[in-house]
Amino acid sequence: MPLSEAGKKFLRKAFPDHWSFLLGEIALYSFVVLVLTGTFLTFFFHPSMEERPYNGSYEPLLGQMASEAYTSALHISFDVRGGLLMRQMHHWAALVFVAAIGVHMLRIFFTGAFRRPREVNWMIGVTLFWLAILEGFCGYSLPDDLLSGTGLRTAEGILLSIPIVGTYLMFFTFGGQYPGHDIIPRMYAAHILLIPGLMIALIAVHLGLVIYLKHTQWAKPKRTNQNVIGKPLYPQYTTKSVGFFFIQFGLIAIMSALMQINPIWDFGPYRADQASIDAQPDWYLGWLEGSMRLMPGWETNFLGHTIVWDVFLPAVVLPVLLFGVLYAYPFFERWVTGGGKEHHLCDRPRNQPTRTGLGVAGITFFGVLLLDGGQDVLQRVFHVPFEVYNWSLRVGLFVLPVVAFLLTKRLCLGLQARDRARLVQGEPTEEVRMTADGSYARAHEPLSQEERIAMVVRDTPLPLHKPGRWYMPVGRYLRRGLSRWYYAERVDMPLTEEARRQVAAVTADPAEAQKAEEGSKK
């Protein structure tokens, strides 16, 4: 067939080998586990909110009114052979899936793998991240138990907090007054069809762009910004990857068999007039819960409309801003850098102290919100007064990210200075020598070629210079100031002019390198 030649080329595509590249595979294979277990569960789950007396196998609930969704979830857990294992595998795989996407994005961010020409792929990854969160929330809510119903009540409050259109959005989503009879069937359709379809399409495009744009790689001997050195996709990389899938599948199965998760029979069926004690969402929505708990109770009446700031700001405005920053960051850094060069070599995080500091500050911000998502449980466990706990985290939300940024930036510069010292002195050995003046000193040996290349090959732009004229537009002034903030502080490595030319050749833009090669041939 005419595709055979293209298929051979595709199967021989080189993939670099490094443990950090496995993070994306963990996310991909968790999604495969989700599809497999979710397909099994669809055969037995009934997405209906019609209530009838429960007469199943779980005796403590006999005679209580329960929806068909909740009854079928209990039937899967207690009566279907392997049903509880499949339910727990589905839930654990969902948690691993979202976590793997998040950690994979952190790897991409800290190593600079989002830069040109991969900005679009970064945006696809961000979209997959929030789709995974939405998919997890829909699946978490389907059993219609008291815990998930509390989460649905929170979602209703978030919709109602949107000024002017919030009431209409709530009635449209729930099909009438909360809780209505349409929300579970609608979420079921979104959970098994709409959102997975979008995710499968985006994953296919994401992987296609990885292959088309070349995989990033770490600086090592013979690796440059113009080539990719690694194992071919088939058979070496495929064999290892398939083996890794079965290992991950087995680990998720073991976790699901030994560690209980979401015991819906303990919570009971949902009642709109009840709330589950110590209700906590899954970790990927804990930060949203924490943001609402940290916000003071502010409301404003404007032209007959009540704006509930303590829900609208943390649950609507904050997520939009956070994901907006994630979408825009590659283009922001490109604007600050002042160049459109292609980047195929991974950055060591220490060589980009400002970017690394911003990433750690973001993680700290997320961590504070996550801690406050369980404030009622934590303050009771640690016997801390509620107001003290709450105000400590309110202050920490603004102070701790700044402290984390400053400490991380200093740490990165310190690691750069340590690299410089190792390049100059070499690696210390266990041998001790006597010097000419009678003192003793530890002997050093030169670093290996691979270690030296990892330290000296770095692509850190120089700060933008001030133009010659005295007047400069505000935008260019801001850009220059941010560029100096990003790239002014660094520790230069002790390189000769020849070594600097070699580093420049290794990190050169592929287009410029090709032009130079064509010019030399002419």
C-alpha cells in the first residue's frame, strides 16, 4: 500500500531515553486503564435519578429511598463479579491520570519543552488537564451518593454565583430546580461520550505533534539542537513501552485490591437537605474547595443583583486566571526573550532560575489552597483553633509563594556556582595528597565528558539591551525590564573561546544551522 513507506519511516522514529519522559506515558496508560474499566462499568450502571426503595444486598440500607444510579453502583460493588475491583481501578486510575498529567506538565515547564515550536502542543496539554479534571468531577458525581451530592451542591452554588446569567446556567445544567432529574443522565453522557471523545482526539493530535516536531532531549555527547538521538520506535521503544503498560496496569490493580477508595455504601444515598461530614473532594479539586474556604464572606448588591464574591472570585475568576496564565506563558516567555528560535534541548532547571522560581511559587500556591481544602479535618486533628488555622493560610497564600520564589532562585544560582567549581576543580576522590607546604588536600579528578556537556551546554538568552535613543515606548521598557529580571542573574561557566563556539554550534537554531551548512557547501 502507498502508506507502507511512510509507515517504515514512522516506525524508525528516534525517541530519546530518560526517566522523566515516562511521565507522559503514565498519563497515557492511565487513560487506557480508564477506558477499559469504564467500558466494563457501563454495562451495569443505570444513570437515572428515579427513586425507589432499596432492596439490594447491602442490608443497612434496605428500605431506604435511593436513586437507580446509586442502587446500580451498589449492585456493581456487591453483586457483579469483579465489580468492586473494576470500580476501584477506575477511580484509582483517574487519580493517577490527573496526577500524571500535572507532573508531566511540570516537567515540560521546568525543562522549557513548551518553547517554539511546541507552544500549540503545550496548549493542547493544558486543555487535556482541565478536561481531565472535568471528566473526574463528572465520574465522581455519577453514583449519586451523599458525598458526591455535596460536591454537586457546591457546583450549583458556583453556577449561581456568576452575576446575571448564573441562575439561567444553573437551570439549564440541572434541567430545573436543584437537584432536578436530568443532571445524572447529562453528566453520564458527558462522562462516557463527549469528554472522552474530545480527549482521545486531543491525545492523538498531541502524540502526532510530538512525532512531527521531534522529541526533546537532554544535552549529552553528539546531541545537538538539530538532531535527535535515541532508540527507534519499533521494536526497541515499543517493546519497553508495552512492558511498562502492563507493569502500570498491574500496580493499579494491586492498589485497587488492597486500598479502599470511595466506599459509597458508608455515605448513603444523596438527600438535598443533608451534608456529608468531613466532605472532601478528590485531590485535583481540593484546591478549588480551599480557595472558597479561604475567601472572606463578601457580598455586594448592585442594581437588584447580589454578587457573591466569596464564591465567584475563588471558584470562577481564579480558575479562569490560572488556566489563562498557563495558556499564555509560552508566548509571554518568548516575548520576554525577544527571539523566535527553535528549542529541542531540555533546560536544566537550575540554568533558568527565574522560570524555576515561578514554577515552585505556583506549586506552593496550589499547596496552600489544597491544605485549606481540608481545613475542618486538619484543624481538628492538630488541635489548632479554626480562626488561627484559617488566617495563617490566608497570609501564607500571599507570603509563601514569594518566599518560595526567592529561595528557589537563590538555590538555582548556588547550584550554578557549584557546577562552576566542579568544572574548575574536578570531582573530589577518596585520595588525600600532601602539598608542598606540608598540608593535606583531597585529590580531584576531571569530570566525565557527559557531565561536562550537561553543565556547559545551556541556552540562556542574554537580557535585552536598552536602545540607543533616549525615548522608549512603555511596552519596550517593560519588556526590557522583565528580560533583565529573567536573565540578568547567572553564573558563567569557565569556557575558552573555542568551547563557547562549540556550545553555540550545539544550541544553534536548526534553520540557521542548515543555512550555514548550505553556505559552506557553496
